Amino acid sequence: MIIMINSAGIEGFKNTRKGTNIAAQQTAITFCNRIIEKGFKTVRVRIQGIGPGRMGVIKGFELSGLNVVSITDDTRVSWNPPRPRKRRRI
């Protein structure tokens, strides 16, 4: 198992542009090109977090030509919600 990391900031997207679906798709495409250079043809995708980039990443993997075996959602869920704050009286 090889762990490779890539992000939209590494690709050159800065500030709020990092959170767009276009940045996610471009990051996934360049990431897949690096994976193909290493010699892999099939991958298992693990996605964390919610946001507009989720579908862009999956689309980028499909456009690059890699064989995606499985897509796993690994988003952390808080089972302990925050407590309500006391209201300030004036």
C-alpha cells in the first residue's frame, strides 16, 4: 500500500478558489497522472469531508482513465453535538 497526498494548494489554487469543484477536478487529474506513472491501473478512492469538491474528485478520476474499484466515504461524524450557549442578559 502506497500513500500519496495531493491538494488544491499544491496545484496553485489559493484562498477561496481551493474549495471549488474545478480545483478538485484538476487536482484529481494530476494526482491520477502521478499514480499512472507509478504503474498502477486500479485504485480504491477514500473521500473525506463534505463540500463542492466531492463530485469533482470522482469526475477527475473517471476522466484520467484509472479503473476505480470502490469509493468509500470516510467523513468523520460528531456524535456529541455542541451544547447551546447561555444567553447574555443586559
